[in-house]
Amino acid sequence: MRCKIFLTGQRDCLDFCQKAQGFDKEIFLISKNGKYRVNAKSIMGCMLASAEWGDDIWMECETDLYTAFERWIDEAADDGNFVHE
């Protein structure tokens, strides 16, 4: 599963990281072009992604965790159309 997410502030990063730590599968945060990758279970990784990548954060994992991370998933596509209606 790969989807665009948004992390706004320290509280958001802490909540996201805590949720990611509850799964035994690997979960990564990557930049859109794939140049940068951090472990989503790392608070420092989440904070770095939030501070440095802005609105270019993507979550990647082996299984479908949409419902668990729905709060952070960006529902609008790049063209402004809503992906999940």
C-alpha cells in the first residue's frame, strides 16, 4: 500500500508514530520521488519528514492499513479531485 499522508505538527507526528508502532509489519515514510525514506515507527523519522518534506510525504507498507491511518491520509489527488468519495 502506498498513499499520500499529511503530518501537521508534533502532536500529529507522535500520534502517527504511536499508531505505526502497534503493527509488526514494516512501515516507511518516503518522499514522493522516493529519494528519501525513513522508518515510520521512529519519532525522529516522522518529525524529519514533517519538517523537511512538507506536503510531499507518502506512507508505504506491505499490507493495507488504510483504516488504521485514515486520519492522516490525504484524500485529494494532485488534480484536486477527491480520491475517496
